[in-house]
Amino acid sequence: MSGTLMNWTTIIFYIWTAGLVIGTLIPLVREQTYWLRAWTYARLQMLVMITVSTIILIVWLGLDSLGHKVALAALVFSSAICLYDIYPFTPLARKHVRSIKQGEPHKAVSMLIGNVLMDNDNYDAMIKKVQTHNPDIVFLVETNSDWSKALEPIAADYPYSHCLPLEDYNGMLFYSKFPILNMQERYLVQDHIPSLTLDLDVGEHEPLRFYGVHPRPPRPEDDTADLDKELLFVANEAGHHLSPVIVTGDLNDVGWSSTTRQFLRVSGLLDPRRGRGLYNSYNAKNPLVRWPLDHLFHSKHFALKKMKRLDASGSDHFPLLIELALLR
């Protein structure tokens, strides 16, 4: 390789390395600008790019110069930051939620949650999922009147429901086998972004408080501060609730973000993903750009029986099937 080409290659590699380092550091700053907030999501993708760049540096460019050694140190530092965020969601980490023990007395509470993508018209696939897995609760977002009408065949199995079909990607459909004792349709931060708060009769236990939320993603027309405010409002309320609590939905945030970490600290709720896997739920249409945006957090009243990611069937989100054990 000629000296000129080698010099240009080195310069380009330094610029690339600087970009990776900056991209890694951005999520450490509590910045509300939407395009900066988006960097928080891509920890796994950043780790892959950093790893590939490190291999190129060591194998191809070498470590003879001081500049290359500094680049290596910067890449190693960046990879450590990414690993710090991702590690809690690997099977190597401590589980946030213990698995139910065989024979342990409990009440099973199963849920299917998902973002159907309003423009997706593969209604039969969702109906089949519900009928196949037969969950106790179904909570779907981005549902309009077409989705509400199309899902009428499952209504016979779910005598308790609340349907809020909207044509602006903010609709919600809630179906339950448990009686609804109290239901609130709330607009916690923005007057066009709904959430559902329900108390459910689960039998011998205290009523189950269920929060269904879907804050808007980081984008020019929606301030990311509103996303944080909505989640932390729910966290404060859930943290003062003594009976069993579940918070779920497409939160448009990842489990390692500063907002989600604060949500867990304030609410005292648990994340069943931790110690088990990422369960990336978005983007189902692009395997290179995937991260966990759909979540379920719950109080210490529960252990975990099962958690599974289902196929997307036309949506840009994978639905999640989660079965909890409400301890007696």
C-alpha cells in the first residue's frame, strides 16, 4: 500500500473512530434533542461496529504508531461503555425476577402485548396469536377503528375490555378475562397521548393495577421530555401502590436508558428481561436495526413463568407473550 493511500486510510479511520466514541458518549448526557436521544438505542449495533473496527486496527493497520494505540484505547473504552449497558440483559447477569419454582402456589397471569402498526392489515395473524396462546390479558397499541372491528372475533373470550381506537397511531385496545373494577383513560402529559389505568379482579388476591402506556418516540414533533415525564409520572404513582402492579406497552425507550433506569428506581418495579435476554421487539422489518422498545415491568408480587417473542406478522414490532406467577 502506498504511503499516500496509507495516510488517507489512517485519517479516515481516525475520523470513523472519533465518530464511534462520540456516538457512545452521547447517551451519557441527559439531552432531550430527539436525534441525540436516538443514539441511546443502538448500543448493540455500536458494540458490533466498535468490535469490527478494533479487529481492522489490530490486524490491518497495526499498532506501531502512537495514534493507533490511542485509537485502540478509545475503542476499548467505548466497547466497555456499551457492554456496561448491555450486560444486565444477558444470561450472564443476575436475574431481576426469579423464575417460579415447581409446585409453588401462585395465580398465573398471562399477557400478550404488542404494537400492531396501524397501517398493517394482517388482522388474522393477531387473532390467531391470541387464540393459540389464549392469554388472560391482551394489550395492543397503534390500533384504529379497523383493528377494533377486525378483532371482534376474540371478544367472546374476553368479556371485559376497553377499546380506544384512534386514527393517529395512538389507539389502544385492552381485553381481559379478569373483571375490570376501575378504568381510567388518562392523558398524563400530552392531550393527544392516552394511557390506560385499570384495576383488575384476579380472584383471591388484591386487585391488580395495570398501566398501559405508549409515549411517542423521539422525533421533531414530539419533545422527548414528554416521554420522560409520562414514564416518571407512572413510576411515582406505581411506587406508592401497595397491591400488585404491571406497567407495559411500547415505551419507545430501551431498558438501559437513563430514563428507564430512573423509572425502575422510583417505581421499585422489576424487569424480567434482566438476566435473560434483550428480546428486541423493534424493528421487525430490519434485522440490523433492532432494540427492545416494548416492555413489561411488575411489582415484587410476581415471579416469572414464561417470556417469549412472537413473530411480527406485518407489524414493525414483535409482540411479546409473558406469563407471570402472582405469588400467594
